[in-house]
Amino acid sequence: MALARSRQAAGYGPVRIRAEMAQHSLAAEVITEAIAALPGNWLETAQGLVARRYLRKIQSDPAQSRKAVDFLLRRGFEQKTAYNAVKITEWPVEPDLIDESP
């Protein structure tokens, strides 16, 4: 369904997509099929959102990871996916984040 694809492209998770489709009075089977047919991996999508919005904040203050989880939950990702997305063992190192002071 076009609604499911557009919401996924906007960075929303399966819980939010399911809720929005239900508001359009679609049958549960249609919603389940549409979400199952979506390409991609929900964990990778969530990790991408966290990296874009919270990477620097989490690297400087690990307590910010809770805010990142809350953000993902509001975007409609499942709780397990949200926690796993924030528990990245090796964040990508960006050159401007490296402290080169003596």
C-alpha cells in the first residue's frame, strides 16, 4: 500500500504505520500484508534515525540514549527494536568528533 510505503520512507515504524492504516478503516489482514511487504529492516532504519539525530549527543553523554529510545518509540518502533538500535557497540567515528587537543 502506498500509505505504508510513504510512512516508512518518512522514518516511521511498524506500530505507527499499523495505527495510521487502521484509522483508514482497512482490514487487519490488509494491514498485516502491507507491513510484511515493506522492504528493509526495521532495526537498520531505527539505527539510521538514531545515528542522524542523536549520534553526537550519545557520544558526549550516554544518558542521551534514553531520549533516543523515547524518540523511536514515538515514531512507532517496537520497544525491543528501539533499545537494540541505541545499543550500538561501535558508533561510526566522524572526523569532526575526534578531539585533537594535546
